Amino acid sequence: MSITKEKKVKVFTDFGGNATNTGSIEGQIALLSERIAHISQHLQANKKDFSTHRGLMQLVGQRKRLLTYLQKTNLSGYRSLIEKLGLRK
């Protein structure tokens, strides 16, 4: 099951400023983190689902690229985002 519309609105409101700011880097990274957590739960129960594992690796790579971009353009925003999301301790 994918992430619901209400959950997406909440993520973009919390991290992107408002619900309609879906292009913000912070909101996109937070949404990818939600999807990664959801797929990771699925893979714990279904260990042989290799196609989903490949999709998970693609999402992790996309999030990594966005984090690198954010780090280069807005270092303080990057640091606050990884602290809020609990990434890279």
C-alpha cells in the first residue's frame, strides 16, 4: 500500500512550508524517507521480494542525490533536515 494523500500533505506541510509546495527539496527528501521506511517494513516480512528491493535501492540513491544537492546549496537547512529526520547520526 502506498502513502496516502493525507500523509503526503502532512509531510509537505511539516517540511516544505505548506501543502502546495511539493517542489521543495526538504519536502521531497522527507517524502522519500517515508516511502523508504514503508518499503523497508514490507521487505522485513517478504525477504525474497527482490524487485521491491531494487526499487528501494533506487529510492535510497535518489534521496542521497537530493541530500548532496541540499548540502551544497543550503548547509544549515541540510543540517536541520537530517536532525529532524534522524538521518546520518
